[in-house]
Amino acid sequence: MEEKEIKRHKRAYAFLIFTTFFMYVVLTGAKNLYVAEKTTLQTLGSFGSYTDLAATMEYYFYAYAVMQILLVFFIKKLNIKWFLTVTLGVSAVITILVAFTDTIVSHWVLYTVNGAMQAGIWGCSIKMLGKYLPERNLSTANKLMTSGPAVAGVVSYATAAAFGNNWKLPFIILGITLLVAVTLYFLAVTNVHRFPRIVETHHVIHADGTEEDVSDE
């Protein structure tokens, strides 16, 4: 492979890692935003009690859990690139729609759907990284993804704090940002999908002392 081609591949792998991490952080931040805004929503009075608001995330996690169970059976049959693009694109729209609601029931409905839409983010994104990245890049990708929830916590609470009692604008901003993140991720996966499949080889020493080079295939 020519040096120019090697550099192009490296940039593409780096872009895939970045877009996956970016999408995961924004998605998790958008989810956590509801918790960050809970006190503000309660003071408005139109969204019920603190218990009513807490129930929103309960419904979210019920749907999240059910969808994850279903994915165990269907994950091998899915086109993951399109699955994540569609489900997380819908999740972004839902996040924006939250800003235009005025009843707690609408929150329950939206977040129940949102839980189902977001259920595939971790397993599917990790699967895609493992599929397309060379082994040498996996450690960096895994470290970044593991740090995602911590970074997302900062994003959600910082965004909520930045706009004070204006609880609607953070949902709109993070929803639009998530749409951008999903689009970039789609482009990154489409780009690396054009590359020849990477087959890693490993030198193995067997118990009987014999040695051989084996591939991942």
C-alpha cells in the first residue's frame, strides 16, 4: 500500500473513532439532560410532581431494556449503519420535540420511544469499531468510549446550567447536535466500508511447542 493511501486510511480510522465517540457523548448527554432539567421542570408546575418527572426516565429504561433484549436475537440480521442512523436520528428529533411539550404525559410517551431508539448505541457502535478498525486502533477507541458517560455528564449539566431557567433551548441544541453527529457517523462508516477488509495475523505457540501464524478469519 502506498504511503498516501496509508495516510488516507489512518485519517478515515481516526474520523470513525471521533464520530463514534462524539455521537455517543451527545446522545448520552441529551438523555441526561432531562435529569439535569428536572428541578426547573418541577418549578413550572405543568409537568406534575417530582415523582411524575422521575417516572419519565423509568419508562425510558423499561423500553431501553426491552429493546436490548430484542437486539440479542436480531443484531446479526441488521444493517447496523442504517439501524443506528435511523434510530438515533429519530432520537434526535424526539429530543427536539421535548422542548415543544407542555404535559408530563407527552414526556412519558416521548421518552418511552426514545429509550427504544437509544438501546442499540453501545453494543452496535462497539461492534462497528471492531469490524472496521485495525487491532492497533481498538485500544484508543475503547478508552474513549469508556470515558463517554463522564464527558456526557459534563455536557448535559453544563448545557442546562448555561441557559438557566430556559429549559427548552438545551433540548433543541443537543437534539440538533445529535443530528449532526449521526450524519457524520454515517459518512465515516460509509467511507471505511470502501476499504478492503482487514485481516489481522498473530503468531501462536501451541502447547506442543509448534508455532504458526493464524488470521482472525
